[in-house]
Amino acid sequence: MIVLFAGCVHHPVEPDFYPPAPPQGISTATGDGFVDIYWMRNTEPDFAGYNVYVSNSLNGAYVLLATTRDTYLRDFGALNGATYYYALAAFDVAGNESGLSHEVAYDTPRPEGYNVTLNDYRTVPLLAGYDFSTYSIGQYNDEYTDVFFEYYQGSYYLDVWTDTDIQDMGYTKSLYDIGEAPDAGWSPSKDVPLIAGHTYIVWTWDNHFAKMRVRSVTPSHIVFDWAYQLDAGNARLKRSVGTSRGAHELGAGVLSRR
């Protein structure tokens, strides 16, 4: 009788030193005191998660903000008026981390408000003007008033003073549809026809940008929503998903006062 013994064959496991690819498709959405970060999902079979990094400058030091398996993160630590730059790295189950993403998304949170009422300046002058810097209603001809409401012979207007600009951006579904202030097209007459559902951009006397979407219009008053960029000269007003910048694309989407 012949007895055969079958031995075990050992296959050595190769250590994994290969990280996933850096994440792609990074974009941001700005809100009131927060920034949303979005990106595309990695497809490596051993993918495990993402490290999200943040910096206060494009080419500055990036520090770890959070770790997640999702393709979305909300940064609740973002302050209104400050610009934040976000980059990501992916890591696998073996702990290998990719380099930082080639794209760097950035945004500047800004305050916003809703259901503000202004009266016609001819009938209630003390409650006809709005100052975006203090989020307050006041007298239409106060030195800090940015915009005021006028009803005249059956027509409605938004007015600004000679050191301020205004532009009608047309009909929008919400306040969030307009992402940035334009660099041209301001009203030479310093007023615009007032239409419910339209969003207007205001370039204030002290070089800040604001937007206001008019909800309703009557001869006695208007109601609007607004957003205001605290960072002087920064035209970014967005809440909808924005674009990202490559590391070689310097700048933060700013405009200079004429």
C-alpha cells in the first residue's frame, strides 16, 4: 500500500505599498458660516477613505480637517469673510495615503438674511434704506445706506448713491443662483427697475459685494433676501457648487475697485 501525503503550499503575501490615486473633481459650496466640500469617489478595490485638509492660503501649509468615507464634508468651523482652501488625499486598507489632490477648491463664507422689508422712501424715509455691513434697515439717505426702495408714478426702483453701483441679474429661482458679482454692466443711472423674482448685485461704497433677491413688491414696501461678502473686494457670493483651482492658478476670484 502506498500512502501519499499532500503538503500545504505557502504563498507569501506581498506587502502593499501602493496608495490610491489622489481625489479628483473637488468643488465647494459657500453658506453662512460654513463651507461644503464635494469630490468624486475613488474606484480602487482596496480604497478605505479620505483625509480632508484645509489651509488659509493656496500654497500654505495644509492641516488635517477630517477623515471620512463619503464624498462630501461640511466645514462648520469656517468663519464668514475668511477664505479657505481645501485639498484631499485618499488612503487604502493598508494605510497608504495618496498625495494631495492636484485640484484645490476654495471659498469664502458670507452672512445671509431673509424676509427683509423696506418701505418706499417717499412715504416712510426712516425705514426705506438698507446697510449690508450692519444687516440693518435705516433712513434712505443715511451715509451708510447701500440701497433704498422707491415707488414713483406706478413704477418700482432700487436706488443707490453715486459712490455705489447696482445691476439687475435677471430672474432667479432662489438667492443661490447667482454665484459671483460681475465685473461690468453696472447701471449708469444708479437705479434699476424693481421686479419680483429678480436678483440684484450691489457694489458698495466701501468695496464690498452684496446680492438681494426680491420676493415681493407693492407700492408701499418690498421684501427681499440677501447675502453680503465681508471680505472687501471679494466677488464670491456663492452658495451653489463652485469650481476648483489647480495649484498653479493663484488668486481668489477678487475684483479691484475701479
